[in-house]
Amino acid sequence: MRKVADCRDYPSEMNCTLTIAGEEQEVVRAAAEHAASVHGHTDSPELREEIRKGLKDEVPQHA
Ligand SMILES: [Zn+2]
């Protein structure tokens, strides 16, 4: 089961629409790097834990 991090789920003044999908560790790492580089967050264990808690299961589109 892949996990999804959707930037639209997080408050942002940028109206960012990025969606990242993949294995949990991949998504957490990519989302943390995205949050740091695009949204100015500090990439920290706390940020990664917040991202991990916000992950959703990917919904198959052609099940
Ligand atoms: Zn974003």
C-alpha cells in the first residue's frame, strides 16, 4: 500500500497542490524536503513525525 501526502491538507498561504505518493519513508523524506525548500519549514524529526501522522493510504483509481 502506497502512502500519500497531499499539500492541500496543510494550511499554506501558497495554495500548494503538490501530492507525493510512494513508500512511507520515501513520502516522509520527500515531503519534509518539499516543506523545507518550498514552505520554509525546518526539516526536523518533529516535522517528519507530523508528516507521517498526516499520511493517507493511496486510493487505487482503477480498482
Ligand atoms: Zn507544498
